[in-house]
Amino acid sequence: MKTRSAKQKGRRLQQNVRDLLLEALSEYLEEDDIRSTSMGAPGEDLLLSPLARKLVPLSLECKNQEALNIWSAHKQAESNSKPGAYPTVVFKRNFSDTYVSMKLSDFMKLLVERAEQLEI
């Protein structure tokens, strides 16, 4: 695959994740609260406004690859992660569903935070 095609494939996933987040949180967010970065730009793949960061405390690394090294993807997510954000990898390959991967300890913290917000 040519570099240009690979970047387009990755960009599509970033934009899809952005659109899904904006749709799911449309009651709270404006369209410019989550932006997809240009391919090859350093840092997170999706830039979140302060409000979006409160609602989505994730640092998202998007990978649309047939052969993914999940460990290097997590390392990249961790190195790009903003303080207070959980490093998270969103990944897929051709003709597959899209998946999310994060450390179990971070997932457990998110569950506890959610339960505390519900004040059960």
C-alpha cells in the first residue's frame, strides 16, 4: 500500500471516531470541540476542547492497519497522552469492526468514576 493510501485510511478512522463521539455527545458538544489532527502530526490523533476532555477523558490513538503491533500502539498512546487522560488505542482493519484497547486499571478507574457520578 502506498503511503498516501495508508494515511487516507488512517484519516478515515480518525474522522469516523470523531463523528461518533460528536454524535453520541451532541447534547453537550459543538462540532469544533473534537478535531481530527493531520496525519503525521505529533501528539494525539483527536484534539479535544476542555469540555470534551471532561466528557471523554481519553487520549486517543487511532490505527487502521491490517497488521497492528498493539504494544507499540499503546506505547505511542502513552507517550502522546495528556495529563489526566487515559491512553487508549482505537483500531480496526479492513472489513472488521472497530475496537478500543486500554489498560485494565484505567478501565476500572473509568467505571468507578462513572459510578461516583451516578451517586448510586
